[in-house]
Amino acid sequence: MNDELAQEERAAAPERLAAGGGAAGRSLGDPAAGRGLGDPAAGRGSGDAAAGRGSGDAAGPVRLAAIDIGTNSVRLMVADAHGTDDYRLVDDEKMTTRLGEGLGANGTLSPAAMQRTVEAVARLQSIAEGRGASRIAAVATSAVREARNGAEFVARLRDELGLEPEVINGLA
């Protein structure tokens, strides 16, 4: 994978979240179905009313969180989105997990590396919830995409944490 492209993808994540876009620029809610960022049916989260957050318009900012599951670390960014063009970073956490350790040798994510990463994602998810995030989006990068057992790892996150990361291709 091209490291520059991956860095660009990660750098653009806060702007896409603030604009209502998901990991690949898709909406975090489904306005056509009447579901927006604050609606629990739009994705994991407690909803704006429960979190004390507005919809990002005159009612106030929407608190959003993004979890980036990389080859060597997992990063959390929590931000208050003010409309579509402005956001304020509230929290930025990073944990080293070495998810991709041994991937080059055997083409799979090791059980130990997956366990470390699931535990880190759970901790970061808890931090995001504690910070009042009404929506938590997650992405996974090259290690998960390239591993023969990447889908198994995504399934663990879904089953154990209720969080299903989008596996991104690294291209903007």
C-alpha cells in the first residue's frame, strides 16, 4: 500500500466526519430515510438528545468520533462538528497494538495481535462514549484489508463491540 495515500486518507477523516461523510465520504446518517447523525438507527451511538448534543445546526454542535485501526496503532479522534465546514477536536488518543505483526510472513493477523487490537478498540470506544459521541465511525486499513483473516477480525469487532469498521482501500 502507498503510505502517502494512507496518510492522506487519515488526514482527511476529520473533515469528512464534520461534513457528515463516513470513512469513504458516505453519509454517517441516512437523510433519505429520515435518519441523521443523532438517530441511533443511523449507527452506533446514544443519539443527540441523550448525549446533550444538537444536530450541528443552530441547536449546537454534534459530537462525533472516528476510530482508525492501522497496521501498528489504533487512533481515536473525537470532534464537535459545527455544520458542514467547521469542527473542533475534543480528544485525540493513540494506542500501539502492532496488529500487522507477522502479516508479511504468513498473510494472517495473529490471534495475539487481534486480541490486543480488540481490547484497544474497546477502550477507545469507551472513551468516545464517555466524551458523549453521538456517532462512532471506524475504519481499518491495509493490515485488515491484506490479511486472509481480515474478515474474521472485522466480525470480532462487530460481535464483541457492536462496531463494524469500514475496510478502506487507501485511495482518496
